[in-house]
Amino acid sequence: MSGYGDFSAVYDCLTDNVEYEKRARYIHRLLQDGGVDGGLLLDLACGTGRLSCEMAKLGYEVIGVDISGEMLSVAQNNAAEQGADILFLCQPMQSLDLFGTVRGTVCTLDSINHLTDPADVKKTFAGVSLFTEPGGLFVFDVNTPYKHREILANNTFVYDANEVYCVWQNTLDPTTDTVTIDLDIFEQDEDGAYYRTQESFCERAYTQEDLTNWLEEAGFDNIKIYEELTVDEPKADAQRWFFTARKK
């Protein structure tokens, strides 16, 4: 799994269409529906902290965890600019170690898919369960097998965003629904010249059945699955699922 070293500098630019405020309001609704409204909230694999900041605005005391020190450096700057008091910790998802328990955990933008070994997904779920209060909620999203097979697949995408140009190339392993993603990033300097950096990482799609079983093994129940940004049952061609699970 990549640490997003070079990618961290341009991540916010290339994900400007994510609509973090809208996504935060949706997650807030899911948390409220599950009985969590405020208190300590873990943003797992928080990246540059933009969702962390939005959740803080909604009244949560946020802890952001990410494996990438470069991402967390950007996150700290983002939080400072928005006046958000957020604790950021540099840790891998599957080795979570907090000082105490939280009321809820969120893990978004297919971060779980970056765990390409099922054993690591199980460790992550177990760690979240360990540090979640009884009755607390775990909210996360994943890319679906459909998206990996039909949308990402072996396709190439090009992003032209202001001073950043990115070529995104995918290679699908159909036996595991794992996509290897190779990025060529071209950034423009003050003289108008472009310089190139490269980043590579993998994402694996898992079935609803596997994810549900692993959540139950970790001590969660009342598991619900929704179409992205809705409370509707996912359609067959859904590209992203949202899960909510309650700590027993």
C-alpha cells in the first residue's frame, strides 16, 4: 500500500469534486440515525483531513489517523486554516492504537479497498471494534466489485486540474478484483515548466457477504448497506457502498 508521498501535494486538487461538506452531512445523518450525535469521532485513513475538518464543524471531537506523514502534514495545515482543533496520528489502519474509546469511526473514499489482504481488513475491523464504545457506530464506504470490473478495469483516465495534469492507468486482476493504479503526475512550476512524479498503489474490492461476516466477527451488529450518499438499497450497478455497523 502506498504512503501517497508524492500524491499528497496534489491530492486535494485532484479530489476537488468530492464535495466534502455534502459527504460530511450525509455521514452525520447516518451517525445520528445510529444514535451517535457528537462526541469523539475517529476519521480513519483521514488523508489530507478535509472530511475531518467538516466533521469538526458539525460538532464532533475528531481524531484523524493516516499512514502517510506527508498526508498528515497537509491535514494539519488544512485544519489550522479552518480553525479546527483536530488530533492527527500517524498509524496504519490495521494497527490502530488510541488512548481510549470513541463514539464513532468513519473511513471513507475507498480506504478499506487499499487493504488488499483480507487479513488486514479483519485486523482493521477488530481494531475499530476494540476502540469503539458499546453502542458506537462504524461508518465506512468501499468501491464495489462492479466498479472494479466495469469502470476502473483496465482503463486509463486523464485529469487536467489547473496546474496539475494526471494520467491514471489501471490494471485489473479479475481473480481477486484487485486494480493496480499507476499515476503519472505532472505539476507546473512558477516558470511554467512541468515536472513529473509517479505513484502506484492497489485497491481490492470485496463482496458484501465477506465484509458483513468480518464485521460480525469483530463484534459489530445491526449492519446496514446503502447506495452512496443515499439510504436506499444498493442497485446492481452501484459503484460505492456505504456500511454502518453498531458495536455490540
